[in-house]
Amino acid sequence: MTTAAPLRLVVVSAGVSDPSSTRMLADRLTQSVVTAAQEQDRATTVTVVDLRELLPELPAALSTQLLGPRFQRAVDALAQADGVIAAAPVYKAAASGLFTSFFQVLDNDLLIGRPVALAATAGTSRHALVVDEEMRALFAYLRALPVPTSLFASTEDWADDALGTRIDRAAHELVLLMVSGFAEAVRTQSWKRYQHTYGSDAGRELEIDTDTDLMRLATGGSLVSAQDPFDPRTA
């Protein structure tokens, strides 16, 4: 084992039943990630965010953006994560409201460049496309980096060896992205190339580039270049 820092994995599970098939799928993927990281001579620390425990704090977070202590601990864990597992139950052809509400509350900058493995469970295979059509779109908006292999498990999938094969493949994809350091490289080398909304990224979004057309207009300048031959000032 090398002396490299442990990989920090955050597991977000939106299962609400006990036991939960969503949590079961997330746990199987987590164990596979830990094993895959060991093959890369890396240890892994795992933080589980069980969204049902955040339910009492969710209404205030949605309506006022004020985060309770459990919600804040979840956000802090995600801010430090090298990789994320996001698992949701599917109801009526959509990821659960608890799952989507949690990620809608998060700062748009929080997950930029972070590798994410997506997983979903349902009672029927009719919901299988939710992972790629809905969940992947959500994380694309958050500018995260979902791994190529999506995981979906309906009732009949649990006894199928193909599910284990997909779990192993998704785990290795996630670990490869985690050890690459891509997310940290984005933050240190490319952060200013992203659009940041006011109030995000702890104030770093206030580092304004004044050399733009909009800023030149705001300070009384002109959009017309001084070298433009059609500018009467330079004729």
C-alpha cells in the first residue's frame, strides 16, 4: 500500500424503506469501489449520506436555502469528495422527489468535475431508462462527470449475474476517474473557464473579468475597437 491519501467516497442514497433496495445497490457498488481502489494501491474512506435522515431539514433548505446541521454535513462531505455514488428509487418514471430535491438545493458549483456513479432501483424494468435520460441530465447540469456505466436494478435483476458485472465495471470506471485527480485539476487550472452564479463558490465568483464587452459598456466605454477603421474616432 502506498502512502497516497485515501480516496474520499461519498455515497448518497435516497431509499426510504428499511431495508432499502436502493441502499443495497449503493452498498454493493461501494464495496466494489473499495476493492477496485485496493487494486490501485489506494485506501478509501466512505461517507454515507442517507437522505431520509435529512427529510426534516429539506423544506427549509428548499424554501430559504438555509441548511440544517445534517444537511450542512452532507454538503461539506460532497465538497471534499474525490468521487460520489448517487442512488435513487424510481417512482412513476422519475427519480424520487427526495433525491432530486436534495441535488436541486446544492450550489451549482459544488460538483463541478467530480466523478459520479449513477444507480437506480425500481419494481419493474419499465423504468430502466430513468438513469440515463433523467439522472444523467441532472448531473450534466451540475457539471459533474458521470461514469459511462449506469446501474439499474429491478426486482428480477438481483438474481442476474449481469448486474454484478455492471457494478464491477462502474466501480472501476469511478476509481480510475478518482485517482486521475481530474476534479482537483479543474478547480486549480480551469475554474475561471466556468460560469459561476452570484453567491456560489465562497465568493470566488466575484473575481470579475473587466476586459469584456459588457464591462467596457458598464464603465462608459464602447464596443467598437480603437483599431476599427469604421470608428469615427480613429478616422
